[in-house]
Amino acid sequence: MSEWLPHESESPEEAVPTSGPAVGQDEWVAREGERRASRAGWVGTVEARLRRVPWWAWLTLFVAAGSAMPLFESSGYVRLVGFNTVVYMMLALGLNLVVGWGGLLDLGYIAFFGIGSYVYAIFDSAKFGYHVPSILIVPAAVIVGALVGLLVGLPSRRLSGDYLAIVTLFFLELFETVATNGNQIFGHDITGGSFGISTVFPLSFAGHTLAVQHNGIFAVSYYYVAIVMFVIVYVALFFVNNSRTGRAWRSLREDPLASEVMGMPVNWLKLMSFATGAGVAALAGTISTALNASVYPLNFSPVVLITIYAMVILGGAGSQPGVVIGAFLVSVLLQVLQDPGQARVLFYLVIVVGVIAAYRVSVRLALVAASTAVFGIATHAIAASFHHSWVDGAHGGLAGVIANWVVVPEQLTPWVGQVSYLLLLVGMLCSTQLRGRLRLVALPPTLYLAAFVWENQMIPNPGPARYIVLGLLLIVLMIVRPNGLLGERRVEIN
Amino acid sequence: MQFFIQLSLDGLTVGSVYALVALGYTLIYGVLKLLNFAHGDVFMVGSFIGYGVLQALGGASNPVVPVWLLLVLVTLAAMAGCAVLGVVIERFAYRPLRNAPRIAPLISALGVSFFLSNSMQLEFGAQQFNYASYNLSGGALYFHGFDLDHVHIPLLRIITIGSAFALMVVLWFLVNRTRTGKAMRATSFDREAAAMLGIDIDRVIVFTFILGSALAGAAGVMFALRVPTFAAVGFTTGLKGFTAAVIGGIGSIPGAMVGGILLGCAESYTAGYWTTAWSDLVVFSILIAFMIFRPQGLFGRVDIRKV
């Protein structure tokens, strides 16, 4: 053969121009990558490089980083938080399947988490004397969860968003009722009532019991079991998403009517997505119960539901890596908000980043920063001139930095706190409406008020404060960035 | 028979509160096609505003105004406060999402609901707030009233049921006999066509939120006159209210009334003849039964979707 012929053209198949679509592939779909706008400069180059890294490499990296965590952290508490985060990630993956891919608003999702927990607890606890091996009871719990999911979805035949939402939300409420009153079903005790079941056996494989605690602290083996389960769920769902069913789900999400016209079994697909999500939630429930060695009805309140939703929405519904990151972030956020010092750091970080993002580096930014600082120092000086107990309340991390700025009384009069919270809400709403100079004027007092409320109301009450933050996060995300961090923007065509 | 009358009375009282909440759901759903999860929490805020005004006027034991005026003022204040709250919620949480995918406002509504109930808990704690209506002029609202077949019907019940029905009549009049009502019905029928015919959709939606939220505020006061209120009460009541709206046929005003009273009675009979613990189960079964056999509800019309 002569050397001047290109090497590639030796076999006849490869002679076909490689730029065009393969046989049977739509050209518009095949060239999707070319239409995607990439950023200019080195950011774009890095982005393009990163996009080329295969998904399993990311997953391996992520799991390796997660698995290495116990090597650096010997605190049992931090490891427990790690375990809970992995359970949250599993829950978020399952919810992503229903909400992100199926496009169904499942508000009873946590009930399936509870069903998994209760199935495990009932058949593997000293309370009722059953001790079914984990290798049987965990799959059984998943199947029960999925079947109940199917049953719940079935009656709302049309399964349009709102009807499904209300039936599932009611189902969650009902689940709580049944769990709370389950100790008196025709004279039988099934769920232990509001005291729950507190003598659950740990996981056991082939006769070996996986102890929950090791030398009095959280046994790290559970963390690894959770990671293994997470990887299995992630990989399985990844392949489901790329299968015929996954594509059908996504088309269903985009346009149920069009999918039906194309001959897809729409209702069956919806039920399937619903039931699979329920199964994943049940799986997460089993391992969480095995570790906690107990289960209570209150573990499955709407509060947990909102938390999982915040994770999925923040990460980007529809994107698997997105919801995993979302679960991680929200889980860390909830932990941070419980610690006064960390909550303070987080707050000022968010404020500073937010203001800089809004104004960039400009004269106006300097104006806002300077006037906020002056406003604060002046207020503080006035308050301090009345009595030192008005400003002596700040303790913990960063307390030195804000000591001469935010007024933190030792004992806040209740009505002052209530009024300032209300004023803050009004100020926040107003500053979203004002433009230009007016906003510039309104911003410093609002920022200062926010700091005041945060220091005096939110930090002392981490319970409601965490969920206020989550609620706000949901609203703001829906308006500002409904596709979340990694989700793809969806365009509604009417 | 006496027991039955007693239970029916209970059901009617609770049911009229549900009906008022259901009306708000139905109105907002009709115009915006949005399941307003925050509605139950607006109801809760209404009951808190009522409590605040009641305390400001001297509390139930020694009010500074006559009892009838006190009740009217408390209810009006709650209605006004809730109307403002409803408008704010619509303006900031729902309006930016008018053209977003349908799931977006639903999630935003969840966020609002969560935000409101936790804000109330932050502000006032998780404890219960009692109107102590039995203290109003020495318990007159309970002692007075009339007897029916040896069952005493307290004045408070009569006032609650009566004013709920009065509000419904006013609402019916507003929706069916006024220009704005006509615009509302047109918007609910077909938003785009209504906009093309020159109806200011934004104004109609704001008006709907005012109406619905004011009804929720009144319901909040009626509820709290009977039992203590607390920050988490909105969730369950909202759920019941929505169920009532679905049973009656979502989008239908008489449907919401009938659905609410049906639901209240069902709960009351369950509690009386069986157990209070499972009343949720009965309500859920009714909801499921309707989903299976009559998804359009009692008074709803069947939606025909055109492609």
C-alpha cells in the first residue's frame, strides 16, 4: 500500500465521514454538543475538559473522597453526620427519579422511607421477637415500599401533578397516623405507637452481626455499608436513566400528551417511576433504622420531606450528580446552622458574597459596605450609651469582629425580636422591588437588620431557623435558578 | 338520637371551617391552576392575628369593647391581615413563576408554607394560644343558645356556622353578580382568552388572593374560638380543606361548601362512633373513593383537554 493514503480509510466502514450522524440517529440530536454555547477563555477550556471526564470517574473520585473521610476524622459525631449525609444522598437520588425524571410531585416520599424503616424494625427487633437476616429483610422492605407506592399511585388514575401531590401528601399524614396509633389496631400492637420500636437489631450478614457501636462510638462500618448501597443505587439509576424507560420518563416529564400520542404507556410509566422511587426510599430507611436501632413516627414528618426537596431542587432536579451535591450541601448547611459560631460565619459569608455578586467591584459596592458599617457602629454606640447589657450578648466565633457593630443584648425583649423580624421581612421584600439609588439607600439598614435578627433570633433558635432558611431557599431557587446548580434548564413550549 | 344530633352539630361547626378554607383553595385553583399549599398557613396566621387583636383589646376576661364588637373586630382584623399576606405571597412567590413549568410554583408554595409556619414558631414559640372564649362575658357564648331535642346548642356554634354561611353567600354574590366576579370566572375558564378580551389578569389574580386569604383568616378565628391554635396547625387543616375542595369538585364554590361540611361530619361521626385516632384514615378513604369513582368531585365539570 502506498504511504500517502490516510491510515483511516483502509477499512470501508471508516470511510464514512465521521462528522455526520450514524445510521438511525437523528442529526439534530447527534449535533447537540455543537450547539451548546461554551464560555470564552480558559474557563471555557477547563469546562470543556471537565465535561469530557466520564461519569464513573467522577463517581469514583467522589466515593474515594467520601471513604477517606474516617481516616482524617476520628470524631464519632462527624462520622455519624457523614452516614446521615449518605442516607440523604440516597433519598435525594430516589426523589430525583420521581420529581426530576418522572416530573411527578410526590409529597408522600418520606412515608416510603418510613415504610422501609418500619418493615425492617418490625421483622428484625426484640420487640416482636423476629430476627430475619438482613439479606432477606432489606430486599423485602424495598419490595414492600415499591408495592405500597404502586397502590398509592393507582387510585389517582390521572396522576396529574396536583391530584398526585394531594393524595401522596395525605398518604404521608396517614402514615404518621398509622405509625402513631399502630399499637391499638384491633387490640394488636404493630408499630409500637408514638414510642416507636427501640430494640431493633443491627444489620447481620451470614451470621455476623455488624455492631452499631465500636468502643462506644459510631461504628464506621455502617458508613461504608451506606456508601456501598449509595453506589449501587447511583449506578443502577444511571443505567435506568439511559435505558428505554429512562428516556420514556423524560419525555413524559416534558410533555405527557405528546408521549401518549407516541404510544407510550403513560400511566404505567408514571406508576413505575413512582414505585421505583418509593423502593429507593425504603432501602434508605432500612439502613438508617439498623444504625439508629430505633424508629419513631416523628422521624417521618413533612419537615424531612421539605429537607429532601430542598436538596433535590438545590442540586438541580434531573441531574444525578446535582442532587448528590445538593444533598451534601443541605446536610452540611443543617449541621452548620446548629453551631452558633459556624452559623455566624456562614451568614456573613453569604451576605458578603451576595452583595459583591449584586454590585460587582464598584463604587456602589464600596458605598453599601461603608454605609452598612457606619450604620452599625452608630447604632451600636447609641445602644451602648444606654446600658452595657444592651450590647453584651455576643459570644462564640467571630464575636470579636462584630462586637462593636451588631447590637446583641444579653436578654432580648421578646417584642423587639418579633418586630425586627417582621421589619426585616418587609425590608427584604422592598429591596427586591427597589431599583438604583433607592435600593442603595434601603440596603444598608436591611443588611444591618438581617444581622441583628440573625444574631438575636435565628442563632438562639436553630430549630425553626434551619427550616426558615430551607423554605426561603426553595422559594428563591424556584425564582432565580429553578434548574439548580447542575440541572439543565427546561424550556416550556406552549 | 341526641348523640347523633350532637355529632352532626360538631361536624357542621368543624365542616364550616373546612368549607371556608376549601373555598380559598378552590378560588385560587380556579384562577391560577395552582395548588396553594401555603393556604393552610395563611389560615394559621389568621388565627394568630385574631389572638393578638383579642389580647390587645383586653383579652377574653375583661374586654374593653362589647363582646359582639370584639368578635367582629377580631374577625375583621384577621381577614384584613390575611388578605395582605395573601397578596404579598402572590406578588413575591407566585407571580415570578407565572410562566414556569407547573411544578415550580408548587414547590415554591411548599417553601412558603414551610417558611410561614416556622417563622411563626420563631416569633411566638411552639406553644398553644388559647382564645379562652369561655371567659367572654362569663361564658355567655356557651350557656346561651337553644335546645333541640334536649341537645344544647351553644351560641358560639350558631355564630360560627351562621357567619360561615353568611361569608359564603357574600362570596357567591361577589363571584356571580359583580363585574370583577365575572372577570374571575372568565379567567378561570380560559386565562388567555380572558386576557385577549381586555381583562387585567394580574388584578383578577390579586383579587382572588384577597378573597381566598380573607376567608382563610375568618376560618382561622372561628377555628381558634373553639380550640387553641399553634404554629403547626396550618398543615393539617390545609390538607383537610384541600380534600374538601377535591370532594366538592375543584373550582366549584358550592362544591367546596358541601365538601367541607361532608368532611367535617365524616370526621365527627368517626370520632363519635369509632375512635378519634383514625379519623384521618376515614377522610383519606373518602378522598380515594372520590378519586376512583368521581374524580371531578360532586359539582366539578369534566375537563376536556384539547390538543
